[in-house]
Amino acid sequence: MADPRETTIVFGTAGHIDHGKTTLIKALSGVDCDRLIEEKKRGITIELGFAPLELPSGRIISIIDVPGHERFIRQMVAGAAGIDAVIFVVAADEGVMPQSREHLEILSLLGIKEGLVAITKADLVDEDTLELAKLDVKDLVKGTFLEDKPIICVSAITGMNLDHLLEVIDATVDKLRARDTDGPFFMPIDRSFPIAGFGTVVTGTVYKGKIHVDDTVDVLPLGKTSKVRSIQVHGKPVSEALAGQRSALNLPDVKSTELERGDVVCTKNLFKTTQCLDVKLILLSSASEPLKHWQQVHFHIGTSEVMARVALLSDAKITPGNDALAQAVLSEPVVALIGQRFVIRSHAPLRTIGGGEVLFPYDKKPKGRKARNELAGFLNKLASTSSLTSKITAIIERYGLLQFSEAVTLTQQTPQQLEDMLKSIAKDLSVMFIECGDQPLVMSSAYYEAIKDNLHSLLEQFHKKNPHLAGMKASDLISFMKLPLTKKQSQELLKLLASHGVIEVDGEIARLSGTFPELDEGMLEDIERLLAYCDERGFQFPSLEEAMKELKWDKGKLNRVLDVVRQSGQLRVIGGEFLLSRNVENQALTILRSLSEITIASVRDATNASRKYILPLLEDFDARGITRRVGDKRVLLKKS
């Protein structure tokens, strides 16, 4: 059972090597985050460390302890990417050092907004030195998110101000917003290891959503799925893990040797991998030179690091202190969230030079100026709004027409979240949501308007060429429009167009609203002759050849008259060759209702017609749902 005191808040440490981050966490929590033999031997943190921390309020938060050495920046970024706030550590006896500056830049690039500064080793210096350390820190944090945040002088050895530090951490927790637990589950892996009898265990910070025991998850980019056998938070078994919690998941269906730091455990069938990210990129003011188009960089996102090329959309370079829209073209696939922050480091020398935000994770390199301009317009829309609704609308506008399942993946929303949002957006017609059973459609208003224009043009041409017809076969109209839709989706689209007064749909016939067939006297006479002939023949249905011979028409004339009477429902062609008028059909239905048993023989006897005519009649009734065949008999359905 989950501890009710557990929060979904994660703090992280940051600061230069040997400034006392791990010692401070041990003094506060009682947990030594250095777990590796090499860490114990060398006295430095190499890998990420984790600890629960109980606050004066009784709440329990998670602490991530990150390495301070410049060689382990990858691990630092992997840890810091999942935190809500920072305990920024500066040693009183050394003051601000190179990794102090780089860590602060990384925290800013990752979008961290809350935290505090702990000046450690205060017991080792005199008052004057301590004041100098404070001034040094204030100068460092000026203009950053840590400006005006608490600065507390502490000693992990003597316990100086540790209680006060805990109180300040507690107060900082009150300022933090809880993460989204309603969305899809997403947890980058920072550790994986086997446990005998249980299989693979992975750990990480849950970025969003929640997961339950017995849920099935995807592991990407590995491309495997696994059941979640058990979950732990801070070493205690729980039934679910929430966004913001440090969690361990037992995934028995994958091998630990298959996994790498940077892999992601996520909601099944929702996320996909990518190697081309649309981003807003910031080049730090401290960068020593401009960032050029197609420059190679180390790309850190979540807990992964891959090589990437930066493709600028407009300028040939970004100068220090400026930002630009760009694409990150990756050497290996990753899984990324819309809005996720990232860090880039130069290839040589290896140092942090910038970072930014993922605007859209699933893209490809544009070909040609027009495509680049269109991409830039799309990214400007995404970059200029913080509204999720506006971002989703922009994504749908870019694609125009999407299957609902595609829209779920592209927007990274759960099906229910997206459906609710689309129904709300659709009220002002900026996006069309077309319900089609289990295959809904999502369409931008611009795409819908283009369909309307195309459809209007098609029907206008059809009516001009065929003024005697009531309209066009709906199936033919859909075929001419060349939309990648199922039959059901096409029908629902036509219904929507009809509800907006664009067209009228009458059975299988679609026409422009307010359009009626124009029949001259000659056509009316021909229709009357054909129907009279068919009525006269009764259940000895005339064939097409017999009708042409009797009426002395050629094939072209018969087809023109048939087009009109078939559209109006006055006549059908059954069995591919026989003509059945509405009057004769109604007579046949009256006979069927009178029979105690419907068989070919009973209908033949009641109509005095041969099997040659009765079989195609009954097969046509079956196909139209008027009758249903059961063995050698037929059942008349109620709707008939």
C-alpha cells in the first residue's frame, strides 16, 4: 500500500565536484547515495544516487544526487532532466567553480524554475570567507531562476542549519505544481538490473501519467512489450506509480542486457521512436562561437545521449545568446515528449553550449524552400503558445486529415483525452471530429473546406453533364475524391457535409443542395414506356436485351433512361440482366407476406414464374436485407 506521506516531487542536487552534495544528502536523509565501489574508493560520485527525504511537514520527497565532475555531465543531465527543483551546492572553501556554472546553465536549459542554494562546508571557513562565498553565489545566480531564492549556509558535519534547510525545502515544495498523472505513462530508464527469480527491474523518474501492477507497457526504442509484475517507490511495494515519483518497475518480459539508459517505458501503442525532432534551440551566451547549420553536437534528452546534426531552418548560424527554430537530426532513435527540454554539448571541446524545447517530435527533413517555409510556420505556431489546445490544433492543421489512432500518437494524448479535447475544439469548427464507430476521423477546418470545394466542383460538373439525373452515386463521388477512408468513414463524411447544407444525400445518390433533375418531355415518355413494359411483363422480368428489342432502343438510350429510373428507385436491375419495376417488386413482397413458407418453389408457384426469374429476385432481396436465407428457406425480415 502506498505511503500517504509520499509526494510526487523530485529534488536534485547540482554543483561542482567535491562540494559536498552526497555528504549533504546523507546528513539530511541518512542515505549514502554513493553505491559503487569505485565511488567509495575515489570519494566522488560517478553515477546517479537516489534517496527519500522526509520533511518537517511529514511529506516525503525524492532526492536525486548527481555527479559533479565534468567527465560525468551525461549522468548529471540524465538525473537533472527529471527533477522539479534543485538544491544547488557551492562549497564555502572553494566558492563558485567551473562545474557550478555549467550545472546552473544546464538547469536553466532544462526549464527548472524552483530551488535554493546550499553553501556547504561552512564549518571550515571564517565569517569573512563565508560572506565572500555568498557574494560569489549571488553574482553567479543573478539573472537566473535562482536569483532571489534562499541561500543557506550549512555544515553536514556539525549539523549547522540543516533543520532550517529542511524547512526551506518544505516551503519550496508548496510552490511546485503536481505533474500530469492523467496523461499517458512515460518513464525514461536510468538504471536496469536483473533480480534472481523476478527478472528485469528498471528505475527512473515518472515524467507523466501513472502505471499500475499488471499493466502492459512498451519499452522503446527496444520495441518490446512487457507486463508490469510489481512496482516499488522508495523501496516499498505499491500498486501504482505516479508522475513525479522515483519508481522501480519489474518487467519480466525483457532482459536487462537488452536495455540501455535512455530507453523509455511508456503507455502501450501510443508513443513511437523518432530521429528528427522539431525544436526551439537556444545557444548560451557563454558559448565560445556561433552554432553552424548541420553542426554535430552531443544531444541529451531524458536519460539518453545521442549524436545529432543541427539543421537550422533559416539562418546559416546562431550566435551566442540567441535562439532559432531548427531540427535535431539524430544518429539513433529516441522517444521524446512534446515540450520536453534537452541539452546540447559541443563535440570538441566537450562542453555545454545550448539546449531548448522539443516543439514536435515526429518529423522529417523538409525538401525545398517551400517545405522549409511551411515547417517554419508550423513551428512558429507551436513556439508562440503554451496552450495545449492550440498546439493540438496546429498539429492537426499541418496534417489535414488523420485517422484518430494517428492523431493520438502525434499529439501524445490518451484516446479519451484527445476525444474530449477534439469535441470541445470542434464546437467552433476549427477542427472536425467525425465519429465513425471505432475508427473516428480528425480533420482540420482548412482540409474540410478543401473537400467541400472539391466536392462542389465534382457535383457541379456532373449535374451540368447529366441534367436528367437526380445526382451522382455516393460511392462514385467518394471514389472521385480519392480520400484514404473506409466505406464507413466516407459515409459519415457525406452525412456531415449534408448536415452543413453542402450536399443532399438520398439513399445512394448525392447531389448539390437545391439541385433537381431536368427531364424533358421525351425522357418522361421514355420512362413511362419502360416502366409500363416492365409492369406488363410482371414476374416474367424482361432482360436488357428484350427491353431494347421491344422498345426499339439502342444500348445508349436504354442506359440513359435506366440511370434516371434507377436513381429515382422506380426500377432495379437484378441478377445482372433483369428489369424489376417498383410496382412488380411491391406485388412480390405482398405474395411473400402471404406465404407460410418462403422457398423458391413456393414463390414460383405463387407467381407462376420460373426459377430463372425467382432465384435472382430472392437473391436481390437477400442482398438488400429484405429476406434472410436459412438453409433452403427464407425469412422475411420485419423492416420489409
